[in-house]
Amino acid sequence: MKMHGSKFKIKIKLICLLFTAYCLLLTVCGCGYSMHGKSSLPFDSIQIGTIENTTVEPKLQDKLYQLLTEEFLKQGIRVSPDATYELKGTINLFDLRILSEKNGVATEYEVVINGDFQLIMPSGDVQDLKGIGSPFIVSFQSQELLEDVIANKERASEKAIRDMAMEIVGNIIYR
């Protein structure tokens, strides 16, 4: 059975139209994801208030403040002490856990960081962000000198704090 040129073109157009409708249907009610932009936020600037560090690991609050500022700026949100929305919180947990050992010596470690944060709105309402940490396992291996273990721990800690900052900003934007 041979198709004539015009009938073939009509079938191709119909298939393309049905495929487009199917794709549109999937984006409207399919996967549960939706796009959020800066314009959907009720603010374009935020104040980063006090970040308390209740762990024994020094300077975590300073690193988190810096990385939060960077992450907000990446998302197009200005950080300003005059902003009407304020983010503040506490870093409650910083732990270096041993994941594996060889001959009684630790060879792989995991950095765990966790905290509770609040977004305070101009109306006084508070959005709690409890138990925020790095959503990823941040680990490193080291069988070397103590100086190398400490340097690797610092790099892994920086990644865990960066992940935490991304998680905080993501929770504020996408909630």
C-alpha cells in the first residue's frame, strides 16, 4: 500500500501534533516538578542574621555566612542588612565519622553537618527549617600523615557547608 505525498504529510503533522500535546500534558500534570523563579518569591533581598555555632568545630558560622551569601547571589537574591526578610539559625552538629579502617587505622571518613534555621518575615511569621544539612554523603579517604588528614577534612567540611547553604536556599525558594 503506497501513500500519496499529501496524505503522508498530513499523518506526519498529526503525529507531531499528538506528540506535542502529550509533552504538554506531561509538563502540566506529570512529574510533580515545577519551575520557580525569582519573580515567584515575595522578596528580592534577604538579611542573614546571627548564625550560631554550638559545635566544637571553629569558624563554621563564618563559612556558612559566606557560602549563604554566595548562594543567594547566584539565585539573584541580594543580601542586605536592610532587608525585611531575615534568615538566622544554629549549626547544631558537626561530626567526623570513621567509615572504614585498615589494620586499626582509620582510612575513610564522613563529614556530617546539621542545623536548624528560621526565615523571619516582615509580618513576624516564621518559617522553620529544621534538621538542614548536606543532602549528600561527604566523605574522604586518607591513610597519610596527620597534616594530610586535616587538609582533606577541611576540603570535605567546605563541601558539606556549601551543600548545606544550597539546601537552605533551595528550601526557602522552593517551599
